Amino acid sequence: MPSEPFARQLRRELAACGLIPPQDRTLAVCAAVVCAGRAERRRAARAVGLLTWRRAMAASGLPDPPTDAIRILGWGRLLTEYLVAPVIGPGQAGYEAVIRLGAQANLIVTLYDSFRDHHAPGGEPLSRSTLDALSRRPSLWQRIAWRHPAPARSMARLVLSYFDRLDRLPFAHRHGHVRRAVTQLIGRMYEAEQAMFDAANGGRSLPARAVQMKSVYPFVTMGLPAWLAAPQVDPTHLLSHVRWLYRVGAFLAWIDDAVDVAYDRAAGRPNLVAGALSSAGSPAEEAALAQRIARAGQRAAAGWRATGGPGSAAPAIVSDALRACLASWLSDAPAEGSK
């Protein structure tokens, strides 16, 4: 067991690497997140239908559904602005639509996880066949059956809305290879979610790589659609951006699991940090792990600054997004044995 809550060690190392901003900056970003999250929540509720939205939130298992939805959507929006900055910037055609898509993607992933956790094993909120059908947007799915439970109905409508908006981005049809890549990525994300769920419920372990990728895919999904709002796709730039998205996602996967390590242990869920700490033989090894994670974050942040992309002209709050997210995330980290 760790000598102190690992999240506390990790926050200290992140601060030493300059990845924890001053408290006033964190508070300013969090205030902007709440404001943005409220607007995005209204849009999401309209996409689903107000009655279905209320029923879905009530069945979501989220601790405080109204506040949690604001937080999930607000952070999803701001982090998407950060993730797409190497490709597109404010004022560009399609920019706002891409940012809203990222917020919606963050909500879909979080709700799916929560629905599965609180309605297992018979409460599958989105089957793979439904996901594939929605990605193709056949007319059948323009009328989601009202006999379905609210979680399944809300997931289907949110996913349908997502793909519909994805295809309305300015260059979605010109860059068909990117559109197909987004669809394939979402399929891999779904498979990773299923593998994680099956492992947790079957008491099985997963390779660390599989555990990590489950958390990586959502961040790549938030950033990749930016190319559907870019007039041209330079293959070298696209590859560089995608590799950076994976680096950011891999770093944030460690942060996510550091925050959730006690909860995941209690629930028997695979967790990167729990696995690493179980093989750490001393406090020095735990400290070394925290240092490695912090250095990975430092490299990811340096990669954003080095791009000089269109989004570098975004408000300072965007450049602070990653650091403020880390500060907010880790300030809420539970003590060992609590959630």
C-alpha cells in the first residue's frame, strides 16, 4: 500500500513540473467551465428531448446529475479547445461545432460508463449493432423507439445527434478518410469499454496497455474531428497531431486512475495506478512513478506549445485548460479507501 495517497504525491510532482497553475487561474477556468457547461447542457437536453433527458439523468447513477452534467460538458468543451488548437482556431468555420462535438463526446462516454455501472448486467444502454447503425444514420434511427428505457433512448439520441453533427462539419465529405477514422476510433473505444466492463464483472485482469487505451480513446475522439473543419489535410501534420493526442490521452489516463485508485480497488476494476503500485516495493518506487507521470505531462504540454497552430491565438483560458483540469481533478481526489 502507498505510504500516502498517491494522488497527493502526484499533485506535488505535477506542481514541480509547472503543471498546477495558481489557484486564482484554476478558479477562473473552473468558473468558465461552469458557464460553458450550462449552455452545453441545454443543447444536450434539446438533442435528447427534455423528458428523456430528465429520466436519463435520474437513472444515470451520477452523484449529482444536474451539476455533474454541467461539469462533464464544460470540461469536455474546454479540453476540446485545447486538443484541437494545433489544427483550427476561434473564428474559423466549423470551430464552434467541433468544440460542441467534443463536449458531447465527453458526455456520451461518461454516461455510458455510468449507465453500465449502475444497470448491469441487463441494462445495456447501447449495443454495438445500434452504434454501427447510428454511425451510418439510416432513416430508421431518426425515430428512436419510445418503448426503450430512458438510458438506452438517451444514448441512442445523443449518438445519433453526434454523427449527424459530425457529418455537417464543413469538410466532412471532402475528407472521407478522416471521417472513417473517427468512426473506427469510436468503434475501438466501444470495444475497450466492453473489455473493461467484462473484466471488472468477471474478476479478470487486463494488460496495462488495454487499461490505458480505454481512457486514451475519448481524448483522441475529442480532438480528431478538428480535421473535418480544416480545408486541407496535410498527412504529416495529421499524423503529428494524432500522435500528440495519444500522448495527451495516455498522460490523462494515469491522472484519471490516480484519482480513482481507491474506488477502482474497492470495485475490483482494472486501474493503471493500482497495478503499478501493487508492484512498487518501496515509497521511493512510488515517488518515481509519480515523477514519470509528471514528466509525461510536461512533454505533452510542451508539445502543445510547440505546435504554434491556429488555436494558439485562443484566449489564455484555453492554454490553461490542461493545467487547470489537473488541479481541479486532483483537488477532488479521494483519500485512500473513500470515493
